[in-house]
Amino acid sequence: MNLTISGHHLEVTPALRQYVTTKLGRIARHFDQVVDIRVLLSVDNIKDKDHRQKAECNIHVKGKEIYAESTHADLYAAVDELADKLDRQVLRYKDKVQEHHHLPLKRELG
């Protein structure tokens, strides 16, 4: 798994990098076909102070791209919310893939 963390109008500190890595490690544990994860952390200059910190993530899994974003007043809270959103999407995709591969054969009665 390749993890890229970058910042826009923000310096990505080692503590922040470690926090994002820990939170997104949960996704790799749930689904082992994750190829690439790209995270963009940014601070926007908008008037609404509750949504200035933004975390975005693109995950490339085998056969699909998964995207999520989250905004919050606190960047760590935005990362938490982002990890929850991504976890739900990855688990839904994993269930969909497993159901597709394990469909029982329909036999016609007659």
C-alpha cells in the first residue's frame, strides 16, 4: 500500500502524519486490496470558521477509485470523520465484491 500525505496552505507535521497513518491503517486492515491512498489536508480562507480545515482522500482499490472529504473546525476531527466515511465506503465495496463472486447458481425447476 502506498500512502501519500500532502498539505495545502499547511505544513504536515510528523505528529499529524502519524495520526493520519494510524487512522487510515484501519482501512487497510479491513480490505487488503488497497493499492494507493492519497490524502490532501488543507486550510481554506472562508468566512465560516467551523469548516476551514479540510481533509480529502482518494483511495485506489482493485477496480475502483473511492473518494471522500470532510471539513471541520479542527483538522484532527476532520481526519476522524474522513476515516469513518472511507471505512464505510470500503466495507460496502468489499461486501459488494464478495457477494458478486459468491452468487449461488440458480437452478431451474421444471
